Amino acid sequence: MDKNPYNILNGSKDTLPLSSTKTGTITSLGNTISGSGTDFGAEIKKGDFVVDLTQNEVRLIVDVSDTAEFAQIDRAFSTDITVAINLVIVDEDDAAMRELSILNSGASPGEVDGKVFAVNEVTTWNANDADARGQHGFIIPKVVDTTGTTFSYSILR
């Protein structure tokens, strides 16, 4: 519940809140993701977010099949994932943010959701802002690229 302004993300591309890599790889077709060597039944659930860091996109998992080989996402990625990528998710419990603040505290520009984030730029998203939140009522995780720079961030849950 505490807002901690001292978290640092330096020199990497990830999400805020931080993602985790799971077993196997995925592809997508429309709003369906398919796994290869995955363990969907044990590692993902409705309400988690699947991440495509290449496209700077995050999608909400709205259903996992009984066979645990397929999952439905809230909307298709901009481009279907045809070359398998690692299964990367943000757990629903980690994603329950009421407020997210990001400051580019480094010496070079970075990116947030694929858009340039200038040195000393600061942005705060609040779950009460209709354009910041998803259908689950919390802020959608952000893809941040701090390659060559440093971001400071705080999360209020």
C-alpha cells in the first residue's frame, strides 16, 4: 500500500510493474494466444497480462482454455505474433496499481509504451482516469525502455 519513490529501473526493457518470464513460448492470432512448451494451467490465469516487449504492448488475459493450450486476450496485438516469443506476464496481483509515477532520472531519453520519454520528464497515471485504466479498474502495466538511461518510479496499490 505504500508509495515508494525510490524504485529504480536502469538499462533494460521491461514493464511496470515488473514482468516475469514463464515456461515456453507463445504465438498469437487475433485475440488468441497459443503456447508451445508452456504450462498455462499453472502459470497464467484470467486477469494476468501477457506482454510483447517487441511491440511495446500489454494485453489482458480474459480466459484460459480447459486444455491450458490456448488463452484469450482482451484485444489482438497490433501485429500477430507469428515467430514464437518467450511467455512474459505481469501477474494480476502485481498489476493492481491505483497510481503509477515515472520519472526519467537519467541522462538520456527512454521510452514508455514505445513513445519517447525525455530526460526529467515525469508522468503519473491514476486509476480514476478513464483513459489510464483497463476494464479491470486498475492502470494497465506500462512497457518501459531504460536502455542507456535510468527511470525512478513509484507504485501505489
